[in-house]
Amino acid sequence: MKLKCSGGTVAHIPSSAFVGRDRILIFYQGQPKVCHSEDGESIGANPFSQRLSMILMSKGCTFTLNTVDMKRCPDALKELAPGTQPPFLIYNGEVKTDVNKIEEFLEEKLTAPRYPCMTPKHKESNTAGNDVFQKFSAYIKNQVPAQDDHLQKNLLRSLLKLDLYLKNPLPYELCRDPKMTVSKRKFLDGDNLTLPDCNLLPKLHIINIVCCQYRGFEIPKDLQGISRYLANAEEQKAFKYTCPHSSEIILFYRDVVRKMP
């Protein structure tokens, strides 16, 4: 279902939003229409917005999503979260603006048996790949050409570390097959999406698109753990239905990337 909200058609997600009798409202910052959009606004290339949408869709929770142009939105909305930018969440009149706190809140409120638990069972899954986006940002925003090779290698090292985590069997896999040498799991912590997947996958998607467009560089295919991870993500509605279009990501980064000679 296409969701109609304040900015237009912005995502393929359900449009009614309730947790019990209490309504969750999610506000995302919109950005001007780009190609392949039908209406005047779209969610834009914000990995934090996609992260929250993935969590809610993975839990099977329907919710209302609203895109907001903070330069033109009503004063009443600006007063809800003064000085902050979306995404933010409103629940029972309380505004939450920190994405990590929103994630904690959703995991606390949307609990079993009605909603699946998304907290990983292995603590290492929480930090796997946690420096990849930082290395990417340093590389793609670098203004000194002589540093490009060094920064690209830093990014590759972080990707390699993530790849190794994805390929190494987790304890539960070794219990099933003590001779296993390469993991067969789909995601960071197992075969189901967990909270760290919802944080990491949108960032890996951005890295691939932006680096390919502006640096002629992609996540290497021989990083088989990451390749398998991304391929499995593409099969998940929670990921593919919340991904911004590639053109939105390219447009978002256009002004922060140093132009190549």
C-alpha cells in the first residue's frame, strides 16, 4: 500500500498507526521531489529515518509516517521539537528526538507475544560494522585528494572486519554443526532482522550508491559475507520498501562530495 501523508506518496507501508489504543506518529524530514517520484515530497536519503521504518515494519506494527519541510511546516509542529530535525516520534503527547532513544522506546513498547523481540542475542552483533559509516563519511567528504587512497583503505579495513564477522559462525551455528567454517546465517545475529541490522543496512546501501556514483568504487564483491548480507536484505520487505530511491541519495550527497578532476 502506498502511504499518503503531508508530503505526498512517500513509502510502501501501512497507513494506520496504533500501539494498542495509543497512536505513534513518526515525522521524517522531506526533500524536494527527484526523478521517479510522483508527488511533491519524498523521505530523502536519511539512514536514521529508514532505520525506524525498518524496525516498525519488522515488528509488523502499522504506523503513520509524515514528511515535514521544517522551513515551511506549521509553528505548532516546530514547537514540538524546537531546534531539532526529524526524524522524531510523538507518543501520548511526548516527543522523542534521539534515534537511539526512539529505538529503545519501540523495543520496550512493542513486545512479545504480539510483536517480535529485535534485541540481538549475541552482544557482538550490536557493534559489528559500527565504524563503517564514519569511515565512509571521512572518505567521501575528503577535500584533500592526496588523502583519498588512505581514507579508502580505512573504509575497506572496516568493511573487511564486518565481512569477517558475517562469515564467522555464531555459537548457535557451531552447536548445530561443529565442523562449520563459514556462517550460513542471513543477518548479523541470525536469520531474522534485529535492531543493529536496521541501523547498518541503510548505511551500507548509501555507501554503495554514493561511492559508485562519485568515486567509481563499490563494496568489493569478494567480501562474500557482506554480499550475502545485502542480498538477503533485498528479500526483506522491511528493507526494500523503505529504501530511498538511488537518485535521492545521489542528490543528497551532491553538495558534500568533492568533485573529481
